[in-house]
Amino acid sequence: MEEAQRLADRIAIINKGKIAAIGSPPDLISQYGGRQVVVIRKGNKKLAETLQERFGDVLVDHGGDVIVKVDDVKEMWQILSTLTEMKMDKEIDIQTPTIEDVFLKVVGGRITEEGELR
């Protein structure tokens, strides 16, 4: 999937023998990929509550990471600014949707560790 995203001009996603989506990688990601995500590693409940109040779509995963879904770059900078104001010294990851996310959303499944679609 990574190679297709980097190298292809157009991608067709086929599901059960029919073309389910077709377009350039950026167009498909924009249309089906979802939102960017800011992950604050080993956050805490107070951080999650503060971000929830200011930005809305926040959750804490089982490992204690605080996950914030963002709509645009401006909101991402606002989150980072908030973390700076709070003097948070945490590892941060910014995750962007990929063509694999698009594939999974379009076909309505998930890929197992064995590489099988479920």
C-alpha cells in the first residue's frame, strides 16, 4: 500500500470484483481517509479532560495515550500551543491517514496480523 501511495498517479480500490473507489492517492485520502490524529504518549486524565473541553474529539487508549482527532492544521497548532502552555513534556506523534486507511474504510474491513482481510 505504501508503494502505491508514493508511486501511483491513480489507484482503483476493488471490492468483490467491482471498483469501489478510484482516484489519485491525495484525492482518495482526502475523500475517505478521515482526520489527522495527534497522539500524546503517556498523557493523563487531566490532560485528556482539558483537551476534550477545548477541542472535543479526545479519547484515552488502554496504554494511557491521549488521542485527539483534528480537522485542520490550524487546530493542530492550537493543540500544540495548549500543550506548551500546560508545560507538557510528553512525546507527541502526528498521524495522517494513508491509502491503507482508505482501503479499509472503503471495503469495510480490517487486516489481520497474517495480512488477511476480515
